Amino acid sequence: MKEKVQEVLDQVRPALQADGGDVELVSIDGGIVYVRLQGACKGCPMSQMTLKMGIERVLKEQIPEVESVESVE
């Protein structure tokens, strides 16, 4: 599953990088994916929306086993 998640993150990465940010896969525990937002995304007030409405939504669409995406420092 890690490879699938990484592939999907690679698909959303260009949109994040266009705004000066990035995302890193930290770990997967069951159906929960832990990521670290980087660059401009790290301190952005919209980062939770990016995480849930962007990254989580795309991961759930493409990988049904994903239950949620959580951000870690």
C-alpha cells in the first residue's frame, strides 16, 4: 500500500509545489496515512483544508483502504 500512496502523493505534489509547498509520506498505520506538510504548506492557515479536501480526498478516491490522512510535525 505504501507504493500506491506514494504514487498518489506524486500526482498531487505539483499543485502543492506550485504554491511553494510539498508533502512527505511519514508512515501508514492501518488505514491512516501520516504525512508531513513542508515549505509554504507547513505554516499556511489553509493547510488543514489542503490536507483533508485535497490530499485525503484524492487518496480515498484512488485507494479505498485509506480511512484518513493526518499531518505530523
